[in-house]
Amino acid sequence: MANSSGFVSYFGTELRRHRERLGWQRDQLADRVPWSVWTVASVEQGRRKPPPGFGEHADALFNLPGVMTELAKKAQADSSRFGDFVDLEQRALSVRLFDGRVVPGLLQTPAYARAINQVPGRAIAPEELDRVVRMRMERQRILDRENPPALHVVIDEAVLCRRIGDYEVMREQLASLCEARPNVTVQVLPFSAGNHDAIVGPITIMRLPDEPDVAYADAWPEGQIIDTPAEVFRAQQAFEQIATLALPPDLSKEMIQAYLEEV
């Protein structure tokens, strides 16, 4: 994983050094913390920041009061959690996500992405707005690369109703959702589905090469990467429930087209 100042890599180096000092293998360390051996390996290799609480566990195990905790804080401050999420997204073999608020970033048109960042009462400089839109379009390039990830998106029906930008922006966005792509599946969760396990907020689940799945819970003001097996499994169950409640892709397309005709 990319990092900005080297603390991510340094934390991983120190974690490995103290583990080996005790003569432990990675799986032996993983048995003593609430994370998988794959997470331990990713942290040691500097490909992932230490999850919240990792530093405290390391201090307790290695008898280093506060040392690894402080180093973990510096590693976690290297960049935003959303930046970490994008790094994972770029490596993913598959991405499954649910959003009940807006069209997810990987499927946004440039005009929609621009409009969604022009919130009334919150000024954003034109050059910053251009940068945000450009970065969002860069993220989407993974869908057109050789061996692209499989993307499975479930959006709430409310997303089709919520006007972002003017009517032309919405028409273009809804039309884009109807475009067929072999590696993209879009479903709509209708209002009639009622309550569900992910009603509290958006969730993304990513399958990574040679690593366990990770999840990302989007929230205000900052989302959270989830890599503990129990919580990832819960996210997977929530997504499977939503996908079952949602309309199948062909009927979802018909619903999107119906909203498009009304714009």
C-alpha cells in the first residue's frame, strides 16, 4: 500500500523485528491478536496500515509500553482512511458495494461527480473541484483495464429519485447506469424491500489477491476499513441479504429506465 512518510513501512519492520525477537511465526502472533495472519503479513510488509488497536496489542505482547502505540498513530496518520480504501480498491479482484444515498463513485459520470461535490453552503475552490472529479475518474479506470475487477453494485431506489445537479446531469447519470458492461452488475433495492441489515449506511467489500476480503464502512466524517474476520463476514452477510432483496439486473434496468423517462 502506498504511504506518504514511511511510518507504515517502519511500523511493519518493527512489528516483524519484535515478533522474531520472541521466536514467533506470523501465525503465532495472529493467534494472540484479533486479526488474521494475512493482516499481520500485510502490516509487516508495509502494504497496509496497522488497524486501530493493533499498536496497543503489540505493546502488551512485546512489553513495550506505548512504543508501538505511538508508532501506529504515526502510521495511521500517513494519509486518510479513504486514501487507504482507494489503494485497496485498485488491487481488488472484485468489489461488491451497497449505497442508499448516491450513485457510487466507480459509476459516477463526470458531471454527476462534479455536482455531488457542490453542496449548498460549502464553498470549494474550482481547482480543488477539478482535482476531485479528475481523481474520481482515475479510480474508474480499473473497470476498463485488462482483467478488470468484477463490480457488483446495489443502490437504493432513493438514489434514482434524488436529483443531483440539474435534470441533464441526472439524465446522463441514469442513462450511464443502463449501459451494459460485462464486468459490472447493477441492482436496485426497491422501497418495498423495507428494513435490511445495511440500512445504517453504505458498505463495500473487496476481494484481494492472496489476502482475505476486507470491507469499508462509509460514514461521516470519515469511513473505516474493516478487516477483522467476524466483521467482514457480517458485512458479507448484509450484502448478500441486500442483493437477494434487490431486483434482478434486468428488472433493475427497467426501473432505472422508468425513472430516466420521468426526468
